[in-house]
Amino acid sequence: MKPIRAGPQAAPRSLMSAQCRRSSPAVATTPPDDRGVLYRRPPSTGNVTGQSAAGSRLDGHGVRLQSSGSGLGGLAARIQGAGIQDDVFPATPSPPLTPASVPVGDDGFITVSDLFYRHRGADRDALSDVSFTVRRGGCFGLLGPNGAGKSTMFGLLTGLLAPQKGEIRIDGLSIRRDLKAVRQIGALAPQNLAFYPDLTARENLSFFAGACRLSSAVWRERFAAAVETCQLQDLLDRRAETFSGGEKRRLNLAIALLNAPRVLYLDEPTVGIDARSRQTIIEAIAALKAEGVTVIYTSHYMEEVEALCDHLAIIDRGRVLAIGSKAEVLTRYAHGALEVRLLSPVSAQGRAILSEGGVVWADDLTLTLPVSDAAGPAGAFALLARAEAQVAQAAYGVARLEKAYLAILDQGAAS
């Protein structure tokens, strides 16, 4: 890696906007890193994680990498804006994001109306008549099994796919008419890791910042914020290929934060990682949400969704099965329950008393009592006391969202 001193002659010929536009195919040069150095990458290096060296493909952060005659060649790749036009974005840089610039609480920041999409050659719709609204500054959970249509939905929201029917509006901008502006305010942290494994974390962040038109001052501020948010301070000068799974996920998220997005799309950001890294990422998302960033979140870990998301949509086979606030979904589909193990069987009179509360018996010593959100578990314990039941063990509130999610999927399959 040969450093090139920052200066008028060494400056990049074309710094990229939030989602990139075409640059020189010979060398991709990045903005200064936090040490004021520009990096030039030899063309013999490897590919972005998860990408093929053949042809032209989008990496997970919306950057199109195109062969320049000798494979992708790492940083010696051609970059063009999200695969649509050469002049995707104007030359004016977008201002840095601040909490004051993202008001929280008003509805309709993202509106999806009657959306339809079918992939070429598919025998069924990927999405059919999908509609929902995401409030500004909220965390919206998009849930569903594999093949439900979540990835297609992410592709449409980020502009990587074009709606065949229906409309998407983000902050008043139409995905059809205002695609360039829509891309400038969003960022995606994909499930498939999208960075260069043979670069250090510092070099990866420097390179992907080259996709944004940032002054040195703004770049240093964004770099520092992303590093602190994702706790990468001790990893900056290590090659990404040596990272643990959790460290790679944190770098993946940090890259998505470089353009200070107003809306952040997170596709299973904690899959397959350790508990400490998962906690770091969850805390980072909660902090971004508190600053007013709108988050679209998909995960198979229901405890994460329950902790972070305030509204949910459950989809399967391209159809919305349920949608509403988290409280509404839990109240309708998964009432709380107290699972109880008794020391000894109760009397016949005791069983009659417990039946008033809708008890479900697994055996003579194991039962489940429904718990209303209003009364909480205290009401169930009062009923147990009336029945003179001797409790050995009790558990309350375990995996409530998971129960609701499975109930919704079962109901959808039955219909």
C-alpha cells in the first residue's frame, strides 16, 4: 500500500456521492483517512467479499464494481452509480446528518402503496399488493421466513430494483421520479458482507468513503463517528479477513454509516455472531434510532426485533399477513402466559378454580395460565393462591413475539 500525500495534484479526480458515480477505471483513489493520507490500490488485489470477479455486480452497499479488463482488481475497480445511469447524482455534496436535521415522530416518512414485483422466470409473485407506512425516526421490523419477499422489498426500497406496479415514497420523494435523491438519503448494510477482506478496516472505510462527495473535515468526522459507533478502534489496522464474524458485521455496519443516512436498511445485521458483538450492534442501532435515523430491520432473532422495533410487518410468499405496532401484534396474536411447575397435584376444587383463568394442563404438575397485559402475572399468581397450588417453578413472558410470529405464519398458511 503506497501512501500518496494529500494535495492539489493528488486529490481524487471525482469524489463519489452517497451511492457513487463512474470514476476512472485505472485507479480508484479514496479521500484522506484520519491520518491525512490518500491510498492508491495496486490492481492485483482480491475481490469484495461475496462478489464474483467476472463481469459487473453491485456490492452490498450499492456500489457497482465492473471489470476493467483484468478482473475486479480490488480497488482498481470501476465504480458507477447503483447500476442505473452514469450521472446518477449532482456534484453538490449532501450535508452531514445531525439529530436536528431529522425530526422524530411524524408519520409517513416511508410510504409503500400497492407494490407488486415478480422476478423474471418466476412462477409466483415475489411481492403482491404490499402496502405499509413507516414513521420518521422509527424502527420498522420486516419479518418473514426465507423466501417471503424481504430481500426483494429491500431491493425496491433502495432503488436496486424498479417497482413493476405500485409506488414507494421516501421523505416525500418518489422512487420512480426522484431515484437519485432517494439514494442519497439511504444506506444498506447487507446480509452478505460487502467489503475487501485483504484490506484493513481503515482502508475499507477510506475506500468506501470515496463513494461519497465529502470534504476532508466531513470525512474525518464521519470516519470517527462510524468507528466509535461500531467500536472498531482496536481493529483499524488489521486486515478484515482476520476478523471474527462479529467484527466483520461491525465493519459492514460502519461502512453503511459513512454517508450519514436518514434511513438505514439492515438485513440480518447480527446473523452468526457472538453475544458481545451482537450487543454492540444492538446498542448502535438503538443510538441511531434515538438520533432520529429511520431503520428498516429484518432478522430471524425475535428477541432483537422485540427490543428494537416499534412497528412490524410479517410477510410470507409476497403477501402481508399482519401489520401494526409491536403492542398491537403482541396483544392480538400472543397474550402473555405464566408457565408453572407444581410441587404436587392440586385438588379437584383447585383445578376448577384454575379453569376460571383458562388453564392449559400439560400433565398433573405442569400448566400454563394466560396473562392479560392489564393485570400482568400478579393476577395469575392470585389465582394459583386461591387454588392452594404449591408452585415449584414459574416462567413468564418467554419468547412472546416468537409465539405471535409463528401464530401469524400458521394462520396465513391456513388461509
